Amino acid sequence: EVQLVESGGGLILPGESLRLSCTASGFTFNKNAMSWVRRAPGKGLEWVSLISGGDTTYYEDSVKGRFTISRDNSKSTLYLQMNTLRVEDTAVYYCARVSTHGRDGYNDYWGQGVLVSVSS
Amino acid sequence: DIQMTQSPSSLSVSVGDRVTITCRASQSITDYSNWYQHKPGRAPKLLIRAANVLANGVPSRFSGSGSGTEFTLTIDSVQLEDFATYYCQQTYSIPITFGQGTRLEIK
């Protein structure tokens, strides 16, 4: 059974840093790209970042230069290093597995999410 | 960036009703459109991939259609467990984008 479990969230001051982790099980972790998606209070889902199986990374514009996605395949763990956090980064952050069928990509498994609250 | 415009933003229906949600892309995304269901406090759930392919384990009352710029999610005979928020997503190009969501409520 595929499982994704996020950790590392919490209450943090603006300008500070936080690292989220997502531990995966039930599949061969290094064969899939992985994503982070967030949902801010009262808003919809927003894609944040993606890392391919070959470690190519992509970011949404508002987090470029502040967030870094990475993975440790030996630990089946995905990370999101978040620096210079802003109030508007407050959200529940989800990690999600990316699967493909040909060139079509989709998020077929998601974690339960972890809350990041940025407030003074 | 490709914008995904979803409508309506909310929908009030009764159990047994047929529901259609629409998503319009700002440019052609061929069939690289997916649909998700999200309930409060739960992980989002993939319903439809590649515009019209039902994800594993999803009831057959859910269906998707469309290509290019217009996509629809249809729920035939809405059940109590279907009341949730629904999102379309495009994976044609980076940045990946979602529609703003459609909240399905009980009438």
C-alpha cells in the first residue's frame, strides 16, 4: 500500500525557515517524480514544486529562490526547505506522487498534509 | 502560465442529482487534464486523469470529457459521500496549475 507521511510543520515567524519532510512507502521511491502542493486558508489547491526521478526541479514563481525541493532516495524521503517565509506561505502542505502514462502526468497518491503557519 | 477557469465556484444539489462541472484552459492543453476530489482534513483524491480516464477504485458515476481547452467532470446521481470540493488540473506545462475549485453542497 502506498503511503506518504508529511512532517515538520508548525508555527513560525515571518522571515524564518522550516524544512518539511515526506516519508514514502509501498512503492519504489526513486522511480517517481514527486510534488509539493499547498492549500492556503480559504483558497484552493496550489502547485508549489516538483522534482523528477533524475533530480530536475521546478518551482512556482512566488517560491523560486526561497524554497528548495530535494529527495533522498536511500531514505525514500522528499524534502521542502522553506526559507524567508512569508505570511502568505501559511497553508497545509501536501506531498504527492507523480505518475505518468506516456507524457500525461497526474498525482495519484497524496499525503494527509502538514500545517505551516507563518505569523508574528 | 496556463490559467484554468473552473465553473461554477459552488453548487447546491440534492442526492441523486446529476452534476456537471466545467474547466476552461487559457490555451490548448490537449488531454493533459486531471480532476481531484478534496474533503476537509483529508488527502486530495485523483478521480479522472488524461481528461476521461477513471482512476483506480473511483465509482463509475464519475466521468470526464473534453480536449483542447474545454473539460467537464460529471457525477451521475450524486451520493452523500460526494459532497466535497472538486479541482481540475493541467499538467501540459510548468507551472502546473489548478482551477479555483467547485464546492459541492447539499441542498
